[in-house]
Amino acid sequence: MTDSAIAARMLNALEAAADREAGQKTALVSVTIDMLKRADAGSINVGVTRKTKSLVFMSADFVSDAGARIATANSVHKLSQ
């Protein structure tokens, strides 16, 4: 799997999780992705870091099937007003 494919999967997971957490469609404000290693396959774990009245802060890890952390991401999403 390419780094760009991992990044795209992580971004999609972050956006979907932010929308679920907000209960509405959100707009991506910023995202930082750190690629640590290469991997052929893996899974993504997403969590809410913090939530305010207008923003949702998310984090994600891409973990290989063997359990190694491959990439990390942090994002900020704005709630619709």
C-alpha cells in the first residue's frame, strides 16, 4: 500500500468519525499525517481528542496487521452553524 493510499484512508476515516461525533456534516479545517513505516495492510483506529461548540478534534492511528504503528494523524473539523 502506498503512503498516499494510507493517508487517503486515514482522512476518510477522520472525516466520517468527526461527522458522526458532531451529528452533522463537518468541514475539515486542518490535518497532519505522520508516516512512520511502510505497510501492505492494516486497520485504522480513530478517536475524539476534544470537542467544543464549534470544533471537533480527532486523532487516528494506522496499525499494521502485525500491530506496528504505521502512521498517525490529527485533524480539526468545524461544525456547521
